[in-house]
Amino acid sequence: VIETVIAPPAMFAGELGPSTIVGSAAFNLLVISSVCVIAITPGTKKIEDTKVYALTASVSVFAYVWLVIVLMISSPDIVESWEAALTFIFFFLLLLLAFIADKNFFRAPPLEDAQAPPTTEPKSGFFARQNTLAFNKTLFANVKRIKSNGKLDDKEKLRMAIEAMQPVTAATYRHNGMTWLTGKKQRAELDPVTGLVTRPGHADGLAHQRKRVVPVSSASLTEESTAKLGEEESQTRLSRVSTASQPPCARIKFLQETVEVLECEGPALLIITRSGVMDIKATVEYATADMTATAGKDYVAASGTITFEPGEDIKELDIEIIDDDKYEKAETFRVVLSNPSPGAELARRGKQAQVTILNDDEKDTSCRAQIGRCLGFNSDKCDIIMDEWKEQFVCAITPGAEEGEKPTKLQWTIHVITVVWKVLFALVPPPAMLGGWAAFWVALGFIAFLTVLVGDLAALFGCAIGLDPAINAIVFVALGTSMPDLFASKTAAQADSSADASIGNITGSNCVNVFLGLGLPWLIASVYWETSGPTDEWLARYADNKNVQAFVRDNPGKACFVFPAGSLGNSVVIFVACSLLCLLTLFVRRLTFGGELGGPTKPKVATAVFFCLLWLVYLLFSSFSTTGKIPTI
């Protein structure tokens, strides 16, 4: 964007051209991959989310093929507005597809095997371990086997079978006893281990005589019978069965979800209660979290574990409130319960409590205080942000050494070389300021500044040694712009438990380089030239370009955005070939060693050397194409 839209001459393609993008992609995929492979020791790490990786890897290759289609086939050396718009849209399409792949949209969860061999181990409830399909099949089998001599229709049989399949509990016996006394039909019962459905008799009063009706089996079912099931009703009953079979537990919650306290009153008192099972020891963790109040300024942050001994049903938790002399609006923080011990659970309501600190100080009428209140500033948060910002500068001018140790000579050397940059980047505000937006925009400005600086220095270096701009782009400019990706991927490879972040950063970055890095400036520049028309500078600049001259003849009075392809075709061909070899090697490593990164020392080193050699082959082939030693495509 900076090279095309902002840096003069504006709205013209930069001198480095598309070679920088392809060169950066080659460095990302080949060199950074080699660093990630060799950085893992010991063991291996593999890509867990293979769907997203497969998407970004394939799209990263397509992106550079798309460059050839636009700049060499569709409209040579010219980027039309529809091509630019489509390139830019690909970026958002990639984001959408990656999100869909990550969330497993349009893919139904796998069903358990309904024909799995039965287990002889008793369960707490026979149908509690059945899935919906097995439940439906068994239900219809029972419906078929109910003998009513024509006195019951199919709907009544279905209701009777569903009722009978609910597990027998103490409530069942109470219900049957009351229905016998009132002369109503008693509820059928289900043996929770064998699955035998029975209905109590009436001959001996409350002493239920069991009559066997059906065994639970689905061996004789047909597709036709399954299609006749009351699907909706049976699923509802299954949910009730599963819920009823869950063991009882202790439920923990806050007694009050909102608490108010004056600053001067001392600690905020929170009551935590336990209900349900009382004869076990239960624990739950708690932690405070800022809302409008600030830990360390308005209250003392706290976290820990609450323990209920057997028989205890109530606990008190004190959160210390800091009483200051500053006038502030009412401020809030929350206390959250989490991680209950086995045998306990958090109630649906009461998992967290909100504490409101009410001010008891006189209103500050100073001009500074009134302006702050009008702008909605929180003075405590501002103080913390300023302390963090000050700490950034202290760290910037201090050599990197462990606390309590003296810096080594190497650390002093690195510090002297980088101290200017460290102090410069300490100007980036702390992330807490304005919700992180201040840090985002200032950091983005520094990135733009460094991008211009790296490009200009590389151009000056190439000019000084007589290096062709295209070669300069694929070697030095691409190397400079890709260094942040190198350190990011290496850190992710070592810190994460999988290779998703490190390899995904590479393939994702290569996609974004084209779709966003080229798509956005292309769109801006192409719309500009198509709406403004040719200028004298534009006509003089492309007087020798035959493709542009052909456009001028066919479209008098119109202009277009020109982006010379140069030796792009050769660069993309060798890049695609090296990319496929790299991706294939990573796949073979996954099959052989169980992961794309790490593994035995010798194969790991051999892979890293192979990837670096591929990068050198790309550089040599592209350089020879640029200098004319290899014919361009």
C-alpha cells in the first residue's frame, strides 16, 4: 500500500514489483519451515487442525498462480479493477473458509455404532448409555411386542412403551401405590440392568406381581419399522432418562449475585452456599476480575480455593476494598467461581458475583477532574497505564539480563546496536490504553515506517552494488520483510504443543501477502486510474510498454493501473515447484516420524538443509531469469 498508494510517485507500481511478494513467500515457506523443523528437540510436533492447514497450504500455492493469471494471461502488465476487486475478495473468502473448516460446519457429528456388542458390565441405567438411534429402535421393538388384543391403538402402544422404558425409581413405586389406591393405571417399570419391561399387577395390592412383556433387543427391527417411530417424543424421553440417571452432587453458588459496599466500610462480604449432597468434602476456586474498578487501586485482587467440609453449607469470602481520598463514580468488579471438585458442580445461576464500590469522598471540583469526568476517564486505570508505559522505557534503556545478574559483553553489544530501536518502539502505548486500539494504530504506523525504510535501504544497496531491482527484491527486501515471521514461527514452534501456529503462520502469511498485500493497493490504484484518465506522466512512463500502448489504442482517453510482470512467470513456476516439494516433504515426515516438526536428529537436519537448498535454487533460477540467462515464460 505504501509503495503504490502513498510513496511518490503515487498510484504507480513500485520499482520492486511483484518479485518482492514471491521472494518473501519463498523465504517464508522454505527457510522458516527449515528453522521450525530443526527447532524442536526432542520429540516431534504435528499439525492437529489438518483441515485449516490443507486449506491455507493449497490456497498459498493458488495465490501465486493467480498472479500469473492476472499479470500475464488475463491482461498482461495491466491490473483491471475487477481483477483487483476479486483479488481483494479472495482474502475475505479465505478467512470465511478457514473459519468454516475450523468449526467443522456442514459436517454432522459421527453417530455411535448402534450395533456395538453389548457389555456385561452393569450400568446405572440401561438406556442411559444408549444413543438416540438405538433408543428409537428398541422403542419400536417394544411397541410391536405389546399384546393388547386390539384394545390399544398404535399411539397408545407408543406412549405405553416410552413410559415403561423410563428407569424405575422410588418415585415410580410411590406413583404406582397411589394409582392403585385411586384405581388408576399404574406405570410400567424397567429393569435397569436387563432392560426387561414389566407392568405391576393388581392381585396382591401393593406387592407388585411382575409380568414379563419384552426383552430389550433390536435384532428383529426393519427400516420400515424404524421409520414409524415417534422420533421427537422418544428423544425427549431419552433426555429425561439421561438426566434422571446422573448421580446426585453438591451444587455451589453465590448467595447474592450483586453486592454493594462503601469504600470506607472495609472488605466486601460474599456468601457462598452449598446444597444437594452434604456428606462429602467439596472445593471450588474463585478469582477476582476487573470491570470498571481496578485491582491494586480500588480493591485487592484475590484468588484461591474455598473448601466445604462434610456438613458445611455456607462459606464467607472477604475481598479487601481500598479506601482512597479521590472522588470516583461507582465502580464494579466481579468474583468468578470455577473448577468445582469431583462430586460438586456450579449452579446455573450464581457462578459469579458483581461487587459495586460506592464512593464516600467529596466531589473533586478541579478543572482536571471535571475534564476527566466529562471524557469518561478512569483515573486509577490511567495511573496504571502510565506506570506500564514508564516501565517500557526503563526496559528499553536497560541491557537484557536476568534480574540480579550483570549483563554479559554480548548483551551489552546487542543493547548498544538496538537501543535506538528499543526506545523508539517504547513509544507504542500499553495495550490497556483505549482497549488496545492506541497500541494497534501506533504499532501499525511504525510497521509502515519500517517497511518504507527497508525498501529504500534495499534499493540504495542494490543501486550501490549494481544489483538488478528484481534480484534485490527477492533476496534482500524479501529477507528483511520476512524476519518478523521467522521469529514468530520459531517461537510458536517451540512454545505450542502442536505445529498449527508455526506452519499455519507461514502458509497463512503467504496467502495474505497476495490477497491483501497486493489486492488492496491494486484496487485503490486501478479505480483511481480508470476514473481519472491518463496524465502526461502516465503516458511518458509507459511509452515503451507494448501492452499498455495496445490498451491506449483500444481505449482512447482512458488509463489503467500498470503492474509490469517482468520475469514473474519464471519466479512463480519455480516457486510452485519448490512449494510442492516442501509440502510433500512435510507430509512424508508426518507419516514417517509422527509429526512435521522435530524428529530424529539426522533426518531433521537433512530436512532443514533440503529446504534451504530449495530456497537457493529458487534464488538462482529467478536471478538468472531476471538477467536474461534463462528465457522468460
